[in-house]
Amino acid sequence: MTASNPCVLVDGSSWLHRAFNALPALSTKTGEPTGALYGVLNMLRRLLADYRPDYLAVVFDAPGKTFRHEQFADYKAHRPPMDPLLVQQIEPLHACIRALGLPLLQVGGVEADDVIGTLTQQAIAKGLPVLIVSGDKDLAQLVGERVRMLDTMKNLVTDVAGVEQKFGVPPALIVDWLALVGDTSDNIPGVPGVGPVTAAKWLRQYGSLDALIADAAAITGKIGEKLRAGLEQLPLSRQLATLDCQVALPVAFEELRPAPPDTATLRTLYERFEFRAWLRDLSSASPANPAPAPTQPALDFQETPAEPVTYQLVLDRPTFEEWLTRLQAADLFAFDTETTSLNYLDARIVGVSFAVNPCEAAYVPLAHDYPGAPDQLSREWVLERLRPLLEDPARPKLGQHLKYDSHVLANHGITLRGIRHDTLLESYVLDSTARHDMDSLAERHLKLRTIHFEDVAGKGAKQLTFNQVALEQAGPYAAEDADVTLRLHRCLWPRLEREPGLRRLYEELEIPLIDVLARMERIGVRVDAAALRQQSGELAKRLWELEQQAHDLAGGRFNLGSPKQLQVILFERMGLPSGKKTATGQASTAEDVLQELALNYPLPKVILEHRSLSKLKSTYTDRLPEQIHPQTGRVHTSYHQAVASTGRLSSSDPNLQNIPIRTAEGRRIRQAFVPEPGWVMLAADYSQIELRIMAHLSGDEGLLRAFATGADV
């Protein structure tokens, strides 16, 4: 067996709950719920295509209590009953998995995690690499030299270094860490008041929980008191967090080989649950229509050293000229800017970096001004030398989020042209649901932990701006940005080239859109600040009136913005029926709960109106005038190409997409966006485009009829 075909162990119970909570409440025409069913099967189909495992098991929790309930009667005691809509999907899911020919395991008296732990040990004993598919932190204790975890929701593979980066301790100390921190979802007590950071710090210092307990008297301050107060329950917490890797399984390991799918049963199930696209796949499956090649890069289960890199700090003209000659001769080069601000209109260049070959890059510092900073090249001279190259549309450039860099260059009078590739968009087009920041992409595709900004600039209130960062730290960080961008492109671009449809989307829509959005952002939008301030005053008056009305209905004064006080008023004092619970078991005052209550009771209706107007006031009528740029007199939002998984644009600072249109107050805010004198403002929008696409692809008769007759879908 090769490292590209690991033994894949799927935490089916985790997948089921995450899919149920993440996806819409889909159902068939007869009302059978299918959202979680579809979500799990879709992830499973993709997993099989990506990894094509020789051994696989989909593991679910068995009904009933486990041995941990005997150890601790309150284990998972506060969990609410499973949603009936989720319960209805469990058996159909099991039937579909078995029909796919995949081994499915449920073992009474233990949890799915224990079964996965046992199978992991069996696979290791046979010399096989293991891929555990789950986002459950309890399973991190199993990660090792030949064991990885895959979180499909984040498309993130975690190895030993990844566990330590995430939790602050290696896999061998995860159980001790869980014992200290506890687990609210499983009701593992832990030590109240001890958080993840403190637990990791202690374990790194002492090396184990036992050593920490032995020296607990030496821990000073209130945190030491909390530790000593929780010593009695620590052994129990550790016992509950430890996986049982010696479970007696109902099958031999060799029985975990996937079998051919039962096509007839799958067809019956897919017809029942109206999975039409998968039905078409069944019909087209033949030797002439083989399964697509894996899109997931092969997993490397060997601990290999990082590739050596050569990063150069450029402080003199001859060295810069050498690099400029290399850039001019390159077919493609990666380019990045380091700046004083994330605000694209205000940012000034601190330095520039570039790479032509993988693992080789340069950083040219231009404006580091901390005390004792070495002499640097003139920013004006360097940018003028780079101008012909950067403004030449025939010279292809590569970057990560080049729209921002184009703004920064424009602040210095340079128009960036010739954007050929952007790794942010390459990742987005390949998988719109993943994270596309460079650090995440490097970890996912290159198995590389990059230098993070906080590593060189610090965190919080004491964080430095980049011009204050010493060149010893700034140089490798900035050069790595260009180098990693180039390496990511060489990983992602071949995958796009193999997909003609995606490549066309990337080259003909996403890349040209960079310049369009940059121009839109830079021009900005004019707003009538006086009109907004007038509306803000009117909203303040209306909010005061609603507060008085709410106090009268409640029989006393209370803070309308306090969920706790609102719980007391609605459910204890007034005795209104409570709906769903919060994570802590309290009656929820969320908007959907209040909307249901508002149908029959006046106070929830008043609270909802108060919340709505308060949000409008704070987010728009108060905030928008403050966001008018002093130099342009306009509001400048940021448009994001790689955020919405549906392919839509999104905007932030300010968000111009969520201004209500169904209320009079929302429409007044929209009227404050005005054109220049003599100009007109044109608004264009697709009408329910996603629903129309869904109607076309699904062939649903009801949807098709509604659109054909002009009904309000």
C-alpha cells in the first residue's frame, strides 16, 4: 500500500451532526428530511474520489450508554435529545453507505472515537498510514508519524506539528490537556478557570499532568488555587478523555476493504430521496465513463525536513539591479508589498518582495524607521525603477490577493497591469468552501507552517506596524510571502488546467474582475451625511419610545439588550412559552424564538422592532458618516471575490449588501447613497438567480411552473 492510499477512518457521527447544522433543511416532495443525509454522502463521495482508500470504515456511535457513563453518571448529561429530523436520517444514511459498498461500524458500549482509536492501532501494526476524517479534538491524541487528521469542513490535514500548533501541546499530551481544560460538549469537568493557553503552558513546563499535580502547591496566584481545588476530579477527567484503543470489534481488519456498490439498491435510495444528479451518475457509470482523477494532493506520511530556502535582504543598488534583471527576464514572477495599514486607501509601502524560482526570494526594505534601522534604498527610486515592469501588461505577475497590492501601488502613482495569476482566486475557483488566506493554503497544500504576522509584529495593543519590525525578522517573513505564493501557484494551477470549465471561469471572469473591483473600490460611493444624521436622530427618538413601551408591557424597567434580563421577563415573570435552549441550558431569546412569540404576544414584537432599528442606527445612520474618507468625501467599501461559497461578491467596512429594503427605515438609508450632480445611479440585479439555476438543474415541476407563471417564489 502506498502513502497516497491511507487507511481512511471516518467519524460518521461527527459528520452527521455537522452536516445537519451546516446545511439547509432539505426534504423530498413527501416531506422526508434529506439535508444531513445529502451532506454526509456528498462528503463521502468526494473523499472516495480524492483518496481511493484500500481500507476504509465509516464509524458511528451506537445507541445507548457507554462505559464512560459508568465512570461518570453526568457524562454528556446536559446534551438535549437529538432533533427528530436528524433521527429520521440516520437509518437511510446507513443504508446508503452500505449500498455504496463501504464498511460501517457501530459497537455498543463504546463511542465511535474508541472504535477509530482501535482501528488506528490495528492499521499501524500492519504498517499502514492512517487518515482520520473528523474535526473532533479528542481524536488529536491519535495523530502520529503515520497518522493524520482531515477536517473536510475546512479541507485541512493535521499532522503532529499541526496538533502542537493548534493546541500548544503535542498529541502525546492531548489527553492531559483535555483533562485540565475539560469539555463542555461531553460534560468533562476539567479544572474550572483553567483555559487552553494556561493548560498548554503548564504541560510544556512540567512535561505531563502527573508532574504538574505533584508540584501543584508551587503554582501561585488564584489560578494555582483553582488548580488545587480541582485536583480531585482531574483523574476522572483524564480517564473520560482517554480513548479505549482495545475495543473488541465485530469484524476483522481485512474486512474493511470497500466492496463494489450495489447499484440497484442505490438507484432505489437515490430515487426515494430525489438525488437526481447522483442518479445520472449511476446511469453514466461505465468503463467508457471512468471516475475522475483525484483532486486532492497525495498525503505525505513521512516526516521530511523542510526544503532549504534562500531569502535575500536587498540593501544596495547593485543587488537590486541584479534582481530587477531577473524579474524582467522571467516568464512569471511573484510580487508582494509590505505596508503600514490594511486600509487600502491609507496604506503606504514599507517594502516589496519577489520570487522567480521556488524556495528563493528577495525582500527590499524601503521604509523601516525603528531606532537603529540600517540604511535602505530610496522608496521613490526603487518604485520608479519597478514602474515600467509593474505597469507593463505584457509582463505576467502573480500574487496572493493582488487587488490590495494594486491599491497600495496606486497610492504611490503606479498602475499595476499584467495580473496573470492570483493564488487566492485559484484556491477559490477550485474549492469555494475552503479558507483561502496564504497561511491556510500553505498548510493545506504545501504542508508548511508559514511565518505569521504575529510572529514578527506581536499581538494585541502592543502589535507593531511593519515599518517598526526589525529587518532580521521582517526580511524572512516578507520574502517567504513571495516564495510561498509562487509555490502555491505551481501546486494549484496544474489542477485548474485539468478542468477546462474552471480554468475558463478563472481566466475570463475572476482575474479580469480584480481590476473592475479595484476601480469600484477606489472611486467609492457618495453618501448624504446630513440625511443620515437626521435619520439617526429620528431613530433615537423611536428607540426611546419603544423602550418605554417595553417597560410598560413588562411592568418595570429592564435592559432591552440583555438576554439574561429578557429571559427573566419573558419566561419567568410573564410565563411565556420558552422555545429552544442556549448551550448553557437557558431559554433562548434569539430572533427566531422572538418572531414566533411575537405572533401572539406584544412584548416580543416590540423587542424585535427595537433590535432592528438599533442595528440600523449603529451600523448605518451613525457609522456611515464616520466612514466618509476625508480626502475623497466618499465611502469606500472592500469587495471580496473569495468569501461567499455561492460565487457572489461580499463587501465589508462597510457592508453595503445587507441594508434592508423591505422596511421604510431601510429604504431611507438606501436613499442616502446619491450620485454626483448631473449623474444618475443605476441598480441592476438578477431575480432569484440561485433558485432559477436550481429549478433548471433539478427539473422540479413546482419551481418551473412558478417561474413560468411569474409567481412569487
